[in-house]
Amino acid sequence: MFFQQLVNGLTAGSMYALIALGYTMVYGILKIINFAHGDIFMIGSFTGLILVKQFHMSFIPAMLLSMLIVAILGIIVERIAYRPLRHSTRLGPLLSALGVSIFLVNFAQLAWGTQTRSFPPSFTIKTFNFGGVILSSIQIYAMVVAILLMLGLHLFVHKTKMGVAMRATSHNVNTASLMGIKVDNVISVTFGIGSALAAAAGILVGLYYDAVYPVMGYTAGLKAFTAAVLGGIGSIPGAMLGGLLLGVCENLGAAYLSMGYRDAIAFGLLIIILLIKPTGLLGKNIQQKV
Amino acid sequence: MLGVITQFVSRKQAPMILLFVLIILPLAIKSDYLMHVLITIGLYVVLSLSLNLVAGFTGQLSIGHAAFYGIGAYVTALLMLNYNVPYWATIPISGIITALFGLLLGLPTLRLQGDYLAIVTLGFGEIVRLVFLNWDSVTRGPMGLPGIPSPEIGSYMFFSKIPFYYLILVILIITILFMVRVAESEFGLSLIAVSHDEVAAEAVGVHTTRAKLLAFTFAALFAGIAGGYYATYISFVSPDSFTFMDSVTILAMVVLGGLASIPGVVIGAIVLGLAPEVLRFMADYRMLLYGALMVGMMIFKPEGFWGANKRVRNVILKNLDKSHHLTKRGGTNWPH
């Protein structure tokens, strides 16, 4: 029972972590909460579904192509809705993001209807039994894909020139631009990568829960955001840790306490963490200077 | 057009004329639908004015305001359904209970700022909604609480939209008067000081802890009263009416109207309250347009329809003037 819930929690957690990375990377650089991120995740899920169902693509190419499409969408959203507001008040981008979120949800409802859809059972679901702990092939898929993508991101951020530029920009935008880094490009790349990871998560979530619907980005977005804050918003390893931790906590909580309060556990945990250590588990401590 | 009006109407007369128009309006409107739209807008104005106290004056970003609205609605509904309490008696009870929750949510503001505070308010809003949804024995979960009775005065029962219209008008007027008093008081100035720079405010003697806690408490109080009104007006409450999107809508009214500006917030609530109705001809596309308009508004007019800067400056200047007169007449330096 315990190990089963642990495995389920790790599966959900690895998907939260993928979405949380988008929040945390954008926050790290722009210091804005991209409330439209959950809906970008939803668009990713739908794109994958359409590629699989209507274009009869197999899983891996469909996922890669939808990651590309959604990355472009993320970059466009940043150009239109966030870039003009970069020097406005803190509330400006927040409300603009909410506007984008409303737009995307309603676009999805108009384009694909409000009913819940599901992926075709294209690959037979196998279950494996490891000493009482049951693992489905989708769970293994989800965890492997999540781990590969996170490894890829880690290498990108630490080994490439663009990755160095991203880290420099998240330390200080002005200094980075003085060092010759094209901050606009870095921000575009950040949005692109974050959105692509969300699209991958969208397809995995759609497969795992067997449901794709226009408002799916709402809860998933809030949870992933919680995960990002839990780990320390702005920190990439923090988002990964936060995602896994949140997934495990809420699955164990739902199993041993109460099913209905699964989401409340997540938010309660969030508030407690913020009150005890506002910067999250791995966040940087910033001293306020007077 | 505006020039012609201002020629005949002075600043003092304008609110009176507006009030008169609002009082006789039900005589001219015969459609229940239009009355419902007006009542909804009235409710939105009260809600956004209450949020403005926190988000506007005090500058504390709160995106869980629908929670207070919901708590007020559920407390009123439960009192009326389970204990047969008359509506009028539930107003102070649900107001005070909601205000206590406001105080509770205000406590984290002492430690957290900016986005982190916004996240806590968001989490609070979600937890409250999830409690409504899961506390089956009391709230009946997703089925909600139907059959909430209408208010009564003696043997007169509120049967049509017209008495409800006058009730929300009274609540609205009380709210506006309260907010105007706050804006022009020392307490209001201390809130504005907190919103500009907390450390500086503390340094000049503003009791920032008290200011922030009071702002949250009063904001919750008015939202709770609005919630109670909603419960008796719609006669049904369910968790679906108090979601994150509702909190966002209220916040959008405050920001699009103009943070910390009372006329601005009123206009914001009217415009955003009317928008879904006016855009109805676009049918399915209206929410799509609503989202796009919100983005456009933030890009092209980020200070809102009626920005507050001028207004805040006026209040401060007025207060400086007062103190100036007092010193000239040999009084104390600051009026207390």
C-alpha cells in the first residue's frame, strides 16, 4: 500500500515537476508568475492528441512535434502579452497572463469542444508486478520521459552557451545585458523551453489520467505552481524536487487521510512552507536592503 | 458633452443626482433580466471596493477574495436554513465571521510580501473552496445548498427583483461612504504609505502591522456581507460560485478600473460586469474577446480607466493644507 502510493506519487510528481520547471524558469528571469502556463500545458495535451488521432503519428514523434508547436506558442505569447509590459507595475503582467489564460481556455473550447477526450489505446497497457507494487507501462513511460527531459534541461543550462546566458540573466537582467547577452532572446528561449516541457507533461498527463479537456490546465497549473514554490521558485532543481515531493505527499495524504482533500493537502503544505521558509526548500535567500 | 454637464452640475450635486437616478431607475426598467444585470453589477462594485482596500490602498496583492465572498454566503445560508435566523440578523454574524477569516489571512502578510503573499491568498481561496466541496455533512458538497429564503420585513417578503435592487443599493451606498471616509482619513493615508514603501512608512511612525491587518479585516467584512446578500438573492449556494476565476474577475475589476481609486474601481466593476452581457451578441466568442481585451488593456492603459495617482495626490495635498492652516492659527502640527 505504502510503496504503491509512493510509486503513484512519483509518477504524478514527475509530471508536476515538468510543468513546474516552466513556472520557475520564467520567474527566475522575469520575476512574474506566468498564470497562462497551465493553459499552455493544456494546449500541448490537445496538440498531441490531434497529432496522434488525426495525423496517426506514433507517440514519440507526436510528442516532439507538439513540444515544438507549443514552444512557438509560448514564444508568441511572451512577445504579445508580456514583452510590452516588462517595465510596467508588477500587477500588469499578472493580469495580462490571466487574460491570456482566459483566451486560451476559450479558444480550446471553441476549437475542440468542452467534452473530455482521451488518447486512443495505441500501445497496449501492460502492468508489471514488483513484489506487490503494480506499475503500468504508462507510469514507466511518464517517469522515463520526465527524467530524460529534466536531464536534458540540466545539461542545456549548465553546458551550453545559451544556458550560461540564461543563468546570468536570472542573476541580474541588467548586468547580463551589459555583458553583451541578448536578454530578449534569452527570454524567448526560456518561454520556448518552459512551454515545450509543459507540452510533454500535457501529453503524459492526458495518457496517464486518460482525459484531455479545456480546463485541465487550471488544477494542473496550480499544483505545478505549488511545486515550484515548494522547491523554491526560481530554482530549477527546486522545481524538480518540489514536484516529486508534492506528488508523493498528496498521494500519501489522499490514501491515509481523505481522498476529497487531496488538493487541500497540496495548498495547505504550500502555505505552511511559505510561512516557515518563504523562499522554499532550495530557494535563494534574498536580503531586503533599506 | 462632459463640459455641458459640468456647466450645470457642480461636484457636490453630481452624487445626489446620480443617487436620485439610481432610486427611480426600477420605475423605468420593466425587464427582470436588466434588473438582474444591475443587481449583479451592484454586487460586483461592493466586492471590488472591498478588495480595493487590500489590493489598491494597501498594495497587498490578494487573489483569493472569492473565499470571503463564499464564507459570507455559506454562513448566511446555513444560519437561515438550519437555524431559521432572519436575514437581517445574519448580516452582522456572517460579517464578523468573515472578518475573522480576513484577520487570519492578514497574519501571513506580516511575514510575506508581493508574489509570495499572492500565492498564500490563492492557496487560502482554494482551501476554502475545497472545504465547501468536501464537508458534505454541512455544505452538501457539490450539490450546494438550495432553498435559501428571501429576506422579510414584518410580513413583507422580498418577492421580486425590485426590493433586492434597493437592498443592494443600500449596501452599495454604505460601502462607498465607508471607503470614501477611509480614503480621506489618517488610516487611509497609512494604508497608502504601506503600499508605497513599507519600511519608510514604519520609519515615519505608521503602525504597519495594524494597518495591514485592519485592511484585510475590513475587506473581508464587506465581502462577507456581499456573500450573504448573494445567498439570499440567488437562494442557492454551491462551491462553483467561489472559484479562483471569481477572485480573478474581482481583481481585474480593481486593476482595470484603477487601483486605489474609488470612482475607478466602481467604473471597472461596471465595465467588466457589463462586458459579458454586452458581448453576448458574439455568443461563443465573447470570453475569447474578454481575455484579449484584458491583455490589450494592460498593454495600452496599465493604470486603469481612472488611475489613482492624481486622486491620492489630492488627498495628501488636502491633508497637508489642513495641517498648514492649523499651524498658521497656532494649533498643533498635525491634526489627530
